[in-house]
Amino acid sequence: MQTKAQQFKIQGNEAFQNQKYQEAIQFYSQAIAEDNTESVFFSNRAICYYNLKRYQEACNDATEALELDEKNIKAHMIAGQSICMLAKERQESSKIDTGIQRILKARTLCAGQKKSEYEKDIDDKINKAKKLKWFIQQEEEKIKNQEIVQQLQELVKNDVKLTQHEKQITLAQIDKYITNEKPKLEIPEYLQCHITKKLLIDPYTTEIGYSYEKQVLFKINPLIQDPFTNKPINPQIIYPNINLKQAASEFLAQNPWAYDYNGDQSYKDIEI
């Protein structure tokens, strides 16, 4: 027989499935009021808060869930995601590593709990978190450089030993160090999917020799032509390119901005 708390949880789950997150929160809160020892009640409510972008409340509930059950995979994920999103709001790149560690813990728990179906989603969140950290660090560096330039400019302007002409020359030299341009970011062509032009994560290669992202390639039906060249191919001769995957992985480790990258992105566009 179901307890009253479990009944509230079921109602919360139904509301969640219908994307009625505020309603789901109310049901999970009622479940918690009945029984505050169930980790899943807190982690379910945390997910609702997260979807409503109420990241601090999501983090609080996920932390509470982990106090009750350290092996709660979803709680580790939401805790990590929330920490990263709070760091994004505050532009604090140093906090993101804590969030990544939480998400990595969820990845580790998947193996022990035979939850391999979560692994791809977790890897996606880890890569997005690392990308977010890189972009915020760029913003922090830009702000730092601007502050240094402003200090130098003030020193020059207030230097009584310099003539007006000397000040103009010195300020012009300082201006050379000011740049608002984004760093030039390029993914090597051989590491790009020939359909999306994005960095390959799980590359598959046709007999023609061109490589594509697995989930993009196998959406093509029927797959009887190479998508890039339109030449006929044998769908049985399409193979995972392990060497290319390793090369792309090494590039991504050095260039976290490259994950699912497009040229107009900033840290504000990244959701985990």
C-alpha cells in the first residue's frame, strides 16, 4: 500500500511530465512534509527548481538529497549543474570546477549502478560546463585587462613630468594593447563533421573516406549515398573512426570552447 508521501510523489511526477513544474514542486513539498527522509523527494523537487531557473533552491534541495543518499545520481547532476549556472550568473569561473566535480561523481556512480543510459547526457553536461568556464575566463581576462589599461591611462594623464605630446604618444601606445575582438577560434577541418561543420565527438566514416557525427549520419534514411559527395556507398561499410575520435578528444581537452561551437556564442548562451 502506498504511503501518503508516495502518493504526493506520483502526483508530482505527473505534473513534471506535463512540464507543470510549479505544481510539481507543491506535490513534492507535500511529500517531504509527510516524509523528509526520502532523498528522491528532494532531488525531484530540485529538478523542478532547476527547470524554472531557480538555481540556488535547486542546489539546496540537491544537497539535501545527497545528505540522505550519497549515491543519488540525479542529485549529483543537479547539484553540479546548479553550481555551474550560479557561477555563470555571478561570472565566477573558479566555482565551475566544483560543479564539474559533482557531475563527474554522477558519471562514476553510473558504472556502479549500471545506469549507462545516463552517461551520454552526463558527458554532454561536463563538456558544456568546461566550455562555460572557458568563456567566463575570457570575460574575466578582458575585464582585468581593461582595468589595467585604465590605471595606466590615469598614470600617464597625471604624470607632470610628461609633456602633452609625450602623453599623447604614450596613450597611443597603450591603446594598441586594447582589443575588443574575440580570439580567433577555428576547428581544424579534418576534425569537423562534414554535415554540421562542428567538432566530431563520435565520428563515423563512410567508404568514401569522409567522417560525420554518428547521430547526424544515422538519421539519414535511406543511407545509400555519402552525404558530402553524394556518391553511392554501401551502408554496411560505415565504421567508427577511433583514431579520429581520439584526435578530436585531445583537441577538445585543449580547447573546451569547441564543444558544439558556433561563432556567435558567448557565455550567456550556454545552458547546462
